[in-house]
Amino acid sequence: MFRKSKTLVGLDIGSSAVKAVELKPSGKAYRVAAFGSQPVPPDAIVDGAIIDAGAVADAVRRVFEGNTAFKAKEVCASLSGNAVIVKKITLPVMTESELGESIYWEAEQYIPFDIQDVNLDYQILDPGTGPESRGSMDVLLVAAKKEKIGDYTGVIAQAGRTPVIVDVDAFALQNAYEVNYGLEPGRVVVLLNAGASAVNINILQGDQSVFTRDISMGGNAYTEAVQKELDLPFEAAEQVKKGIPVDGASFEEAQPVLRAVTENVLLEIQKTFDFFKATASSDQIDRIMLSGGASRVDGFRDMLQERFGTAVEDFDPFRTVGWDSKKLGGDPVDLGATAAVAVGLALRRMGDR
């Protein structure tokens, strides 16, 4: 009963790379016990859907092969995109057991899929028992397609690991943020993770997630635009996007293309913020925390700050989580941009909610 719960490997299966993190408690904080990353072939995962399961399982297998620092066999992975629905719903006040019995009926009107085709989970945000309650409670409802969960757990099992938890990217970011930055009651913080195929947005108010959205545009949109405009193969376009000149194209030629894509991404972020402000009690946004490989695209951060007039900071998932460069190699500053989701997943434990 009093044994510490087992650690899990946080496994972020992205459309450009697989990242794995295992954490160990260290005093009141954590340290990284193991870290690995392997590229995923282009088009093996498209818009969060696994197209080539063999290639993805192979990338997962390579992360662990020869890396003896990983001790846990059990894995926590995550999903995002259009197969996941996250909604805050208001229900009449009821006990937790009553909610457990009625949640499927209540959820049906909010879920655009057949309720038989999804796995459901929920968290009570406000039980509605306070002096200002009007007989209603707030519940965060999360639904994910069983088929998509099966695809992800299938490739993990194929790679020789045991999937035990499937989380949501946006909530994994929140876990990593809380451990590294603490909570600020009353402040509104946007966690913005720009990956290869999607931008995950989680808006926090104090310790609660009040709005989440996944935008299905990311780093690949930049590469494809450069590829098309400058007539380059995918790999060459990927290099130019990162500021590395290739035969037939310079970074200067790519910059206007990158800025045009960023404008489109900012337009979607603007819509997200407008949705949030229309439903929230306040329209303030105090801080934007930026992570994900696509957030490093030239000009992205400056254009984001200019558009929204809010302080934009790089999210450091190793701010309080210890990183031993001698043992692990690599530079935590460079790795931090793409490791936030994996760190958040590694904080989960068997049996927690």
C-alpha cells in the first residue's frame, strides 16, 4: 500500500519523431533517468492517424534498443487531433457515483461520434456545492475514438512495450507546466505546442484547463510550402526551413514563404483565442508558453508576440526537472522545445486520473 507507484515511460509519438522520457523522483522534484528520440518517416503518421504501423513501431523500438537507461516496460502515450474531443459541460449537481452512472447518457449530446465507438473519461472541475452555485456542476469531458487508441497501443505493443495509459497531448503539456512553473491562481496561461502536424492549445486559469483546441497545421505545412514554392524535394525543403542552405535554394528565399505560413497559423490561433474569450468570464491572456519543433521556425515567436501583445516565453520542461548532461548527453535547452509532451506523460503513474 505504501510502496511508491512505478514509474512509466512517457512516449510522445509525433508525426516527425518519437520522443521517450523516464523520470525518477529526486527530493521534492524529478530528474531525467533516460531520454531517447528517433525520427518517424514522412507520411507514416498523417494528421495524427497512423498510416504505416510497421514504420512507427520500428521508430519506437529504436528508441529503446541499446538504451539500457530505460528501466520501465510500461508506457504512457497520448493522442491529439480530430479523434479526441475535450469539452467543459454543465450538469445538474449530483454525487460522483450518480455522475459515473449517467455520464454516457449526458455525453451523447456533446460527442459527434457514436458513443459506442469512443472511450470516455471525465474530471469534476466544480462540484457546484459552493455558496455561489446555482444547482449546476462543471465537468471536463474527454472522449477518444477506440480505433485511434487501438492504433497507438498496437504499435507500442508491436515494439515490445506495454501501453498502460493513453492521455491527451494538451493535458500532458499541463502536467509538465505545473511541475516546472507551479500554478498561478487568477492568471490565464496559454500552453501552445506547435508540432509537425498540429498545434495543441491548452488555456489554463489557475489549476484548471478552461479551453483546449488542436489546429491541424504544423511544421509539415512549412516544409510543404517551401517544397512547392522553391521546387525542392521534401528533405531539402526541411533543411532550408531550419536555416540550412541547400543546392538551388537559400534561406533568404524561404523566409517570405515561412512568414506566409505563420500568418495562416496565427489566424487559426486568433480564432481559438476569440472562441475562448467569447465563453470565458474574462478576456485576459497573461502569458503564452511556447513549445514544439515548429515553434522554432524563423519569425514565429516574434510574430506571435506582435499579433497578441502578450509575453511569449519558451516552455522549458527541464526548468526544475534535473538533466545530467554527462550521463544523458545532449543539451536540455535544444531538446526542451520538443520534449514537453513526453515529460508530461512521464509524470503520470499507474492508476492515477
